[in-house]
Amino acid sequence: MESERITINIKKEAEKILEDCEYSAKGHFENAKHWRYCNYVLMIASIVSVCGSLVFVYGNLDKFWSGIIAISSGIATMLLVFLNPQEKYLSHYNSGNRFLTLRNKTRIFLEIESKAMNIEIQMQTIKKLDSKRSSLNKTSLPISERAYKNAKKQIEIDKNTQYKVDKE
């Protein structure tokens, strides 16, 4: 009886890890999209403003507008350096992939491996999976509220995270 209750609790904890990983992965991918877009916008603004200021300078056109465009170019470049959107994009993208990897390992444990394991090994495995989840949460950048809401909508409304075989 006690071992049955422990097995049920291990299964519940594995399902919690699955759910946490699903939301975290989607949230990180949503944040990654935001930072990739931000990087493109700032890069384009920087390039266009540099080209525009060169046209004004070498075309002997109005120095006032040349200065304004040069200042805007400097601001866009400073934002690129300060915000470093490419690095944030890569960090969120990699975190999303690490959470998906943990989700897949947990799912395989829950659906396949745990059925052939005794309770002691199941407890050791669930502790390792939980430790990995905690480690990922500590080392990952935080997810914005907007990204969380978008991820939640995708998971709960669109149901696009299910495999076709699981829907049958």
C-alpha cells in the first residue's frame, strides 16, 4: 500500500515537471522571438541611419539633419551594445531547448522507464529530474509576462503541443 502511494506521488511529480518544462520552453521561445525581432529592428535602424548620415555629409547637404541622423545612429548602436539582443535571443532559445530536452527525458521516464524500475530507482531518477529542472530555472533568463501569456495561450487554447498519436 505504501509503495503504491509512493509510486503515485512519483508519477504526479513527473507530470508536474512535464508541465513546468512545457510552459518554460514555450515562454523562452516566445522571449527569443521578441529579442530576435528587437535585434533586427535595431540593426536595420543603425545601418539606415549610418547610410543616411553619410549621404548628408558627403552630399554637402544640411548639417543639422546630418547631425540628427548621426546621433540616431549612435543611439541605435549603443542600444545594440547595451541590450545585446542577439545574446538574449540565443540564451532564451537555448533555455527553451534545454527545457524541451528535460521534458522529453521526463516523459520517457514516466511512460516507459519507470514501469521497469523499482521504487528506489524511481525516487533517485525523479530527484535527478527535479534537480535538473531547478538548475535550469536558476541559470535561465527570466521570462517576460507577455511571453508567459503567449505561451499559456498556445498551450491551453491552441493545444499545438500535443503529438498526433497522443490525441487518438
